[in-house]
Amino acid sequence: MDPLTELFSSMRVRRAGFTRMNAYAPWGVESAGDPAIKFVLVVRGSAVLTTKSNPTPIPLGAGDVFIILGDEPYQVCDHESSTMAACVDVDAQRIGNQIEFGGGGAVTTFVSGFFEIDRLDAKPLLCVLPVLLHLKMEQERTLAFQSVLELLATETEGPRLGSDAAAARLFELLFIHAVRAFTQECSIPKKGWLAAAADKNLAPAIRAIHAEPKKAWTVDLLAREAGMSRSAFAARFKSVVGQTPLGYLTEWRMHKASRLMEANSVRIAEIARSVGYESEAAFTKAFKKSVGTNPSIFRKTVFGHKPTLAKDPLWPG
């Protein structure tokens, strides 16, 4: 199983929703940011996007998609001089899943949506993606990706049986296709496991680690999976991923272990064995070094509904 498939398969969507908005010039919408993953598809018309970390205006046209990860503040408008209205005020004009907003001029139609994913599920992916993904219409898209966008636009045109559930699932598919498209572009991150998963030399080793995290991997064995010499593999892995092969293996094991801890019926010793540690003591030492606390405290704090440690990065950015 490739790492993206594994991550998407384990992600649990907590909450999802969508809106179809007709914005009539002049108009402007601003968001202070929230932790959900947000999608916007421009169905027709044009707009301008700015975010806190990308203040340079980004022109948007029909067919463009942008995705904002995390709590990044952003603004979307028909023109930079337009007055901005807060998202909550615009949302107050909602009728069902439809919003009509603006000054009565030329119309821009958006389909926007959001979903929330468990923080620990999403951490390995979100730490290697930029805050903003902008996929322009003129960029080459697969037929499947374009089909999802067209289905989303059609599904949100008007109320129909099961439309909310269909739209929520289409947004999940959109996320998968967007990340896949991002990995195939020259803008792929220079470091991180996502870059390695798209690297023809390193990808076999990454897939091997994810397929068998409990195996007693060595740098020699992983280099053999990659079809490279030990020294060349170790140097390339460190350059692309930003950590050593065995360091990455440990981080992935700790991520797997943290997910298993949600089930209180599974003992720490069993979790340790499932991720490749022969003793609970060795696992506890590795977990504390990686996460900053021992497994039992982590389980109680994170899954006992105490949010203190949930904000700490399990994976370094």
C-alpha cells in the first residue's frame, strides 16, 4: 500500500458541509481562519484571493480550485478595493445550502466546502503540504479529477435527495485528487515523505516501510528496496526527506502506535510489538523521545478528551 492510500484510508472525517454562492459585484468575503480543510471551486466568473502567508493577489478564473489547510486567514473578492464582509455575516444570508450576496453586478459562482479531520490522522500529510493549494484550470488534469469537479458543480446546483452526503464525499475525493495533482507538479515540496513518495528511487523504500512497519529494517535492506547503494540511498533519503531512513521509520511507527492507543482495550505491550518493538520498555523510550511523553500519559491526555497534547506536533514539519 502506498503511503497516501494508507493515510486517506485511515482519515476520519469529523464534520463536513458545503455552500453554493452567487456573489454579485462588488463583493468581498474574509475569514479569520478555522482548523477545517476548506475547498473552493470557481464555477463561473472571476475573483481575487489573498491569504495571510500569501498577500500577493492571486487571480482566480472559472474552473480554478483552491484549498486552504489549517487556520490560515484569507480573503476572496471581485476586486482588491471591494469592501470585505466577515464569513459569519455572509453565512447569515444562507437559505439551505445556497447564498446570494453582493451588490447586484456581474456574478461569480462558487462551490465551497469544508471538512474536519482528526488532528493525529492528518498530521503526517498536513506537515508536508503548503497552507494553500491553488490548482488552475489550464493545468493538466486527469479525467477523474475533472469528473469530480463537474459532479460537484452539478450536485450543488439545487436540492436533491442525498445531495449533502454526495457533496461531502465528493469533497473528500477532491482532496485526494488535489494532493495527487500537487505531487505531480514542479511545486512539490523539496523535503518530506511526500516528495520521497514521488521520487522514483526512494518510493519503493517508502512503500516498504509503510507496508511492513514492524519489520526490522536496516539502511542496507531499504537501500536494496530502492535499488541503490547504501551510501547513495542514505544521502538521497536525508536530502529529500530531511531525516535519516531509520529516523523516518521511527516517526512512522510512532504515528501508527498513537492511532492504536485510541482503543483502550489494546495494551501498550501489544502496540509495541505491532510496530516492531520486542519490549515495552524499548518502545516507551522511543515514543517518549519522539512525542515528548510516555505512551500511557499520551493515551490518557489525548484520548481522555484533554486537549493539551493534541496540539503538539507528533511529526516535525
